[in-house]
Amino acid sequence: MDAYQLYRNTTLGSTLQETLDEFIQFQQIPTDLALKVLLQFDRSISTALATKVRSRIGFKTDKLNTYRFCDNVWTFFMSDVEFREVQDFIQVDRLKIVACDGRGTEEKK
């Protein structure tokens, strides 16, 4: 399964990259091993989010500013977005959603 590299921009992904960079800098691991670790991170985080996370949250907005579809990836930019989960309520001024196909290539056929 090909995994997206989206989660490398999370705190966990950034910290992993920084650590791998330090290991490479101090010649503790070779560059090709660091790349393999990052690819495994991409696959593992995608699988974990698809199989382990069961909570859902609803949201609504009055303003969809822009949307794009490129290379099988949807990107939405919204304003004044409300999130609700049972009793909890959060409002944000701006929101960007990047949505990718989470199914593996074998599931699409």
C-alpha cells in the first residue's frame, strides 16, 4: 500500500525526522535506513488511524472559500467553522482540510 507523507508534518513526524537527521549527522545510521524508517512511519500511521480511531466529530461552516482536487487529493479551505461532539463545541476562524483516499490500491480494484 502506498502511504501519503501527510503525517510527517505532525509533531510526531517532525520529531522523528529531526531525530533521524541527528543520527545521520553523527553517522549512527545510514541515509537509506532513515528513508526506510520514514516510509514505515507513513504506512504505520495511516494504518493506525484507519483501524484504531473510532471517534467521529461533526462540523459545519457557512463559507467554503476554496476547494481543489489534484493527484487524488482534495483540499478544502473554510471560514467560521463549528465543531460539535455531543456536549463539546469549538469554533475556529479558518480551517484547511486535506483529504486523501485511505484505501489501499488493492481495495480500489
